[in-house]
Amino acid sequence: MRAFLTRIAKGAYRTDIEKEYLPLLEELIREHIVKESDGMVKLDAKYRAGTLDVLSSGTAFLELIGAKGKDLLIEPKNLHGAKNGDYVIVRRLFAKAGRPSAKVVKVVQPAFVYAIGYIKRTESGLEAFDVKTDLPMELKSPTDQLDEHTVFQVDNRTSQITQILGSLTDPKVDEKISLALFNKQELFSKEAEIEAHSWGDRVDASLYPDRTDLRHLPFCTIDPVDAKDFDDAIYWDEKSHTLYVAIADVSSYVTPDCAIDKEARSRGFSIYFPHKSIPMLPRTLSENICSLKPDVDRLAYVCRLELDAETLEVKKHHFFEAIIRSRRRYNYDEIDAYLQSGLESAPESDKETLSFIFPLKTVTDRLRAERLKKGYDFLSTEVRMVLDENHNLVSTRLEASTPSHGLIEDCMLLANKAAAEHFDYGIFRIHEPVTPERIEKLVDELGKIGIYVEESEKDFHALVLALQKEARAKGVEPYVDQLIIQAQKKASYSAENVGHFGLGFERYTHFTSPIRRYSDLTLHRLLKALFSNDEKKKEYILRNIEPLCIKISELEREATRVEWDFMARKYARWAEAHKDATLHAVVIEAGQIPAATTDRDILGMRIFCDKSDLMLFDRIEAKVNIVHMAQAKIFVLVESAKHLLEEQTQEENV
């Protein structure tokens, strides 16, 4: 919705409006809120679009979409039923003095279009409740035929049940709940599947005579053990100091506005669960014809980068369409083992590819060291879940960044940076600088628990390094890193470049994952239009780029929330089944109801504590008290607590 409102606020061609919003557009035109002229549609000057921020007093402010200026004040009497977070159109009210104000004339979309409900037994019988808030739901659909624990999706606009998901007692319903909360679908339309299958499962090189043939180069892919879609392959020419980054050429299969493209644009990103993925593209493409699998010909869009042998600065780079044949599919564990044991331990069949991996690792280590002079290096760990055949949580493990991760990351960063150099208005990956207020709050919060540094608002980079050094000495580096990350703004996509603060780059974009990110697919199309001087295609992409950046930034956040929600539900089921277990955790949020995260046995489980006097980084032992399965929340009784910094000091004294 934000993307649509951006279009009509700034003015757009009717033909560029997505099909799903055409009925709303017609309604706005009939109500004279939107004007149409010569194929262009735009909000009348009297109106503004935005989202509502309703205060506890009832007064609201409109966060403008597609227009500059101060947020508009909306008095309670002028809300006309609109609620916090709703997308609305307002009419400006003009007064001689005071803050610019407005009144709501139309709610175009409620804050939450879909809700998930479940049937719970109460003193009055079986009733419907919201899984997120646990508040009663008023439905127009009949519920008298639904059993206790039945889970369903509701359209908030009509209060009608749209689908039955299953039973809350079934672990397999968790996946459906997490997807339905954000109206995500696993299955693709019949039209999209037909298009995907039409490409077959092999590439005939003779059909692509204009492509550069790189099949003689020993490319390889390096991915997680369980990866099924391989969208990047690398080759390093040591003699010429040239890096080849080959990316799956998805744009050659997915044309703008085809059935696959429409679904990919609505999904935005692939979603990853512990046991499966919900791909952005049909699996026929993502795991087959587009995927850079070994020993088969594949279409690739390649970035070739020539580096200075002494400084490692990129002397020149070139983007071009090619055909490659990957020699080997490695996983991170295999490369890490080889990097530790040496080339001599490798079988003869691997030595062709590994012979360039070792010198490339030396190069990427130097690149990383140079990058971290401006950028940041946080202790990055990710919890991986193992589920059984019934979708119950069995175990967890931490997946940390290793030498092989770093090697691939810095190769991809070079290609992404190079791609961003070719346009001043397009699709950038941006990360805005942290505000002085957040820096001050962070320093104060850590100072209260004994982590002191010399504050320097002018040099946040030096401040972070100092905090990390102090945290490392006290054994709390992962937790402090997380607080530093939380103090910063989230990275997003933007048509205008503002740089990438976290990486320390002046220009940056996403080029390397078109199989799982729509941003990268769009960038490939833009680069091809630029390099082929296709002005018509370039103009079409760029006039739609700002609303697209807004949309995919929202879709990225939604995909992340789906993954987090699923994990929370698995933790809740585990906690319900292990109420006698002693949980070991570290407090990560102090307050009236402190939150902690488990750091032994089952890792990363978020729990809420019954003691309000706990401090940040207190290590606790606790027992499960209440598990709210619908909300996926775990409440515990704290049995003992000791501050982590005190524990570290005692260990040092011993």
C-alpha cells in the first residue's frame, strides 16, 4: 500500500499502477481525491496520504507518504474511526496559525489486513481470540462448527474467516500461522508454474552465441550445507589478479510483468524455515534451471573485477552476460576444513578449484582488514534449529561466521559496490548513520552495568571499537554487539543514495542474489538497460523505482518477521514439553518484565522473567512457569541470578 500511495502522491502513469490497486484507484477518482489527466493519476492538491500515529491522548499525527513537510496534526474528532497504523488519505485544514492539520477522509487500508484467530474454551463456551493479542475477536463468519484449538485466518476488512489453518495442538500448524500472519503463500499460481516449466531443465549453449563462453574457467560455489539454490559462483585468476563473480541470470528467464515476475514482486524475498524454504521463484527455476549447479551449463550475469596487485583497489570492472559450468559445489564446512589443513589434504579432483581459493583467501583477508577501518565487524552468530519428522524442536546450534563465510562475503561486496557505481538514481542498499541520541543512550545503558568508554559522538566508529574491546575483556561481546546493532537504523532499499554506514561504503547495492531477492533481479534489469542503451526500458524501470524500493523494504521486514515468528512458536512448544528443565539464560532487556535469552542447551529462546529487579547481563537459572502457545510467549520463574560481569571477574581471580 505504501508503494501505491507513493505513486499517486507524486503522480504516476495509470499503466504503472499494479492490478490489485486499480479498483481502489477508480474509487479515489470517482470521489475526486485523485485527478486523472493524459494517462497520469495524482492526488488532488488538497489531499495527503500517509500512516497514522495515534497518541494515548487520542490526538494523531500523519506520517506523510510521497510528500515532504511536517507531520500533519489530526484531532480526535477528525479521525473518523481511523486507528493507529492505518493507511489513510486526509484533507488538509488551513488555519491562520498553529501546526498544519488535517482530517481523515478515507482509510485505504487498516494497519493489519489479516489476523489469525483460534478457538478457546471460556466460562461462556467456545470463543474466538486473536493469537497475537489474545483479545476476543468479533467475527461475521459462523464459529459454532469449529472445534476448540482451531486456528483460522480473518480478513480484518470484512471480519470474515478466509481459511482454516489447522489445530493449535499440531506442531505442523506453526508454519501455516507464521505465513498467514503476513498473508504469505507457499504455492505459486498455475500460470507461474507453467511459465517456469516451459524453460526446461537444461541450457543449450548453441542458442546463446552472443554470450561470453566462460565454461573453460573452473568456477565453484560455496554455500550452506543444506542450500538448494546456488545463485553465485566465483573464480580467481591469480596471474591477472582478476576476480570473476558469476550470478544466476534470472532476468533472462523472468521478464517484467510475466506471471512469475508478478508473484516474485509480491513476495520480494525467499523465506527460510529450519526444515524448508518458501522461495521467491518457483522451484523449477530457483533450484534448477537458474541455479548454478555443478557440471551443467548455466546462464550467468558476470562481474569481472581487475584488482591492483599491490593495493588491491579495483582498477576496472565489467558486467556481461555469459555461460558458465561450475566445477564444484562446496559447502562452508568443506572450505573451512581445507583452509585449515591445506591443499595437500585435498583429493586430486578438487585441486583445480582449490588452487585459486587459497590465494583468493589471502586477498579477501586484506580487503576485509581495509574495509573494517571504516566499517564494522560484529560477532555474528545465527541460531539453527533441528526439527524432527513431526516438526518439534529437537536441538539448536550456533552458526558463526567462519573464514569461508568471510571469503565469499568480501567477493560479493566487491561486485555489489561495482554495480552501484553505474547510476546515481536507481536501487541502492542504504544504511543511515546512527543518531547522537541513540549513541548517548547506548553509552549510558552500558555504563550503568560497568562497561565504560570515552564517549565520542563525532567518531562512532572509534566508540564502537572501544565498546567491543571492553566487552571482549569482560566476556559479554556477543550481547554488547547486539545492543550496538539495535542502536543503529535498519538497512533498507532506496532510489536515492545515502551510503551504507555499517559497511563504511559511499555507494552500495545488491547484485548477487536474484534468486532470493527481487531487489537484485531489478538491478540486473537496470544494468542491462544501461549497458545496452535501451532508454525505453531504463525509463520504465526508473519511473517505478521509488515505490518499488519502498515495497521491497517492507517485504524484507515481513519475511524476517515470518522467520522469527516461526522460531518463537517452536521454542514455545519445546518449553511446554520441558517444564521441569532448568533454563540457563542471560538478561538482554531490563525493566518491569525483563527478557532473557537462553545460552545453554536450547539456544536463543526468548523468555520473560518474573523478577523486575534483574539487571542487563544478569545470568539466571529459571524454570518454565507459563507457556502461551497462541502468542508463542514463555514466562519463567527465576531461581537464581548473578551478574555476568561479576562472574567473569571471579573467574579471572581464580
